[in-house]
Amino acid sequence: MSGTTMIFLIVLVSVGFGAIREIYITKLELKKRSTKGDQDVESLKTEISALKERIVVLEKLVTDDGYQVSKDISKL
């Protein structure tokens, strides 16, 4: 094997391992982001359900007869 071929193979192997390393690091970063995204989704779901409960309470208050009477009195 000539010196030039050996140098070419060494460079080729080095570049190949460098590329594989970068791919692995990128996959790990994407996995971390995905986990964080799942946590964000869960917290948003919790917040949405709490807001829906508040909307139900507000709808009950607005449709209550006592609220309508109070509104009519304030109009006078």
C-alpha cells in the first residue's frame, strides 16, 4: 500500500467517524427537545382544562336569574 493511499484512507476514516459523531450528537439533542416538548404539551393541557372549568363557572353566573335581575336594576 502506497503512502498516498494510506493517507487517503486515514483521512476518509477520520471524516467518516466525525460525521457519525455529529449525527449521534444531533439525535441526542432532538431527543432532549422532544422530551421537553412533551412536558410543555402536558402543562398546556392542564392549563386548558383549568380554563374550561372557569368558563363553565362563568357561564353559570351569566345565565343565572339573579345576575339578569341585577343587570336590569343597574340599567334603571
